[in-house]
Amino acid sequence: MKRKILLVPLIIIVVLLSVFVVLAVRVKPDKVVQTKDVQPVEAKAGDLPELKIAAVGKSVSEGAVSQVYAFKTKDNSVIQIGTERHSPSKPYLKMDKWDGEVSLKIRMPFETGDNPQVIGNKLRYSTADALASQGQALRSWVLSHLFPAANAQAPTQPRVDIEIYPKLADSQNENGGVEFDTILYEKPSTNQIVFPLETTNLDFFYQPPLSAEASAKEDVKCTETECKDKDGNITDSRPENVVGSYAVYYKDGKSGDFSQMGGKNYRAGKAFHIYRPKITDATGKEVWGNLAIDPSAGSGQGNLTMGNLIVEIPQDFLNTAAYPVTIDPTFGYTTVAGTNFTLTQNRITAGGDAFTGAAGTGTSMSFYGSGTNFNVQMGVYDATDLINNSSTASVLVNSTQQWWTANSSSPTFATASYFLAMVQDTAGGSTNARYDTGGSATTYNYYNGTFGTWPDPITWSTFAFARRFSIYVTYTLPTVNLNNLNLNQINIHN
């Protein structure tokens, strides 16, 4: 009995020493710098290298210090990477555009260490580092030896790595972008990975297979990636990684170039493109994953919206894969829609109510595309009525993929939604333009017109699927007529 009594304080001492050691491992000297949480300073584009990751500061949460990284895209948008403390840490990736007017933040659903490995121009966060960063390895060892029965079934976190790195500019993303690879080292318990989202002022538009948009009225036949007319001519083409992807736009159709007025150039309002993820196993076997975005799983403050990005991996692939398996969603910075379509001679095509105008004076219109030396004109309708002076001059379009601009005669716009239209002149060739599927309105066509003549009013034929075309208006400050200026009404302040 006496021996048992002596053992009790001994056990208590051992437990206390173990707790002390665990805490000593968890709270390393470089982490005990502040007791208050400190949020990192938001990275500024002017301080960052282009498409190259740089350390920009530190954040402190629950006494733990984590390094914050960032880089800028070719259009000076900022991508920031770091960890947020959720006992233990979880990485996040934040993208913004137009000086933060819109933003997209993706949280990784895996517990990792506070800081990543830096491998060249790549950051690697790993669940394997979560144990070390929290002192869990030693704590688990102590508890398993003191209380083996209670800890026999303790769950362990499978190893998952998250690798985040810049994506260089290419034909789909003229401003670059970011990729984050999720690497699974063993078969997961579910074939879905749910990434929490936090978004500001963004709309998400799913890009279905083109076969889902086939219409008997258009007299075309479509596969998932291509549509052809009755003569075998390609009318629409959608790349494989755009099928099943999401085009991301400024909320409520905001678009236009306001740089001459001291504002920003939103072009057609497109901020990002989230491409369909490709899944690859250790032997190189590949399969497409399914992507789903629920942008309204919860509400935040002001313009902030909480949601989820869900990646689904075919279960058959997971069952037979050689591990590790890599999932690689790509987030591109592009102002251009992802699907090509062919303009038809003298057919006026417009996206209905997809573009919110602003009060001001227009100077020109621009669309993105290419052609074989054919003329294109653009114009603006308020539903069925042509806006005075909105039809543009002709622009000769060649094979270069770019934004093509034609001047207009100073039309006046209100703050309202308009139809932005375009038309090609001659048959025997083609002009390719761009669109993304999405929005609540219908696509409108006017057949058998005459190039250079804009019907007013116009009677539209409708197409069942809404399309957001890569087309926009450039605005300028209104011209002041000095001859009509009453100088007696001007107050001059010294």
C-alpha cells in the first residue's frame, strides 16, 4: 500500500514533465515573439516580382508565427499565400483583381505546419509537418505510453501535400495565374475534396459541354468540345479543360474601360477562369475530375460571400490508381472568354442584358477575336432600340488573336443594362469571337441584315443559352462646349 502511495506523486511528476516538454517543443523560440494575433500587411503589386513567389511578411496567430508569401500577375493583380491558425494551421490562397475590388480566397481543408518548404518557385505545405509543428508526435508518444488503452484507436491524418506555384502566361491566360496541386499519398475515404471559399463581388458561370447547348434551331451538331453546321463548318469550339470549368466575372455584369475617366479598365468584366482539374497517378495515368462551385454556402459581411469549391475524383480511378495521386486545379488570370464561335455574314449577334452600362460618353467598342481579313462593326442596343451614335466604324480583323477596337461617335449611356452587338461583312471567310456561357439573359441574333445598316428598332431571334461575349465599351469624360459656358456661374476658390 505504501508503495502505491509513493507511485502516485511519481506519476504526477512524470505527466507534468511530459506536458512541459510537449509545450517546449510546440512553442519554439522563434514563435514566442508576440502574444497578440497580428495579421499580415496586404501585399502591394508594386512591391512584388512578376510570377515569382516572394516572402512579404509574417502573421501571428495563437502565438505561432507563419510566413506570408505573394507574387503579382502580368496585369499587376496580387496572389497571396499563407496559413491561418485552426489548431493546427491550414493553408490559404487569396487572389485579387482591380486593386482588390474583387477577390477569391481558397482555404485548404488539410492541417499542415505553420510554414511551407520553399522549393524553387514553389511552396509545399504538408500534413506531415502538422505533427512536428504542434508537438503532437511527442505528445502522442507520451500519452500512448501512459494510457495505452485510451490511445489505441487514436486517428491519424493521412499524408497530403499542397504545392502552390505561379502559372506562366499562355494562350488561355494572358496574365498568368496560379496552380495548387493536391497530392494524395494514399486512397482517401471519400472521392470529394471540399475547399471553403470566400469571395467578394464575383459571379461564377459553369461551362457545360457544348453538346448540352446544341439547338435544332441553330441547325448544328455538337460534341462536348465542338459544334458544326450542316455543311461541316465549325461554329463553336470549347477546349477540353474549359468543358466543366467556371468562368468568373465581376458581379452583376460590371464591364467597360473607364481609364480615360480616371477609373479602371474592366474590359468585359472577366476576372478569373477556374479550369477543370486533371487527376494523375504515379504511373502517369490521367482522368478529368469534376468541378462544382457553390458560391453561397453562407453569408459574410458586406460584399463578402462564403461558399465551397468541390473537386470530385472518379471513384474507379481512385480504386485502381498507383499512389501518390495529384489533383491540379488551375486558376487563370484572363480577360478573355474561353469558347470560340464564328460570326456569320450580316448576322448581328448580341448578349442580352449581360453588360451593365455606366452613365457617360462612349468613344469606342472592342471585341476579342481573329479573322481572315474581314470587317467587323459593333453597336449597342437598349433591348430593341439602337442607342444613338453607338454603331462603330469598321475594323479590319486579321489572324492575330487580340482585342480589336473601332471608334464610335460619342454615344451617351445611362446606368443601365444594354445589348452589346457585333456583325461581320463578307461571306466566304470567318471571324472568330469569344464567349463564356452564363448569365440570366438570352443570346440574341438578327438574321439577313445588311452590313453597315443597324435596324432600329430590331426584331431579335433568341438562342436558349445565355452567352457573355468578350466585348465592351470605352468611356470618356463628356466634352465641354466652351462657347456655351457661363463664366458667371463658376466659383473660383483661392
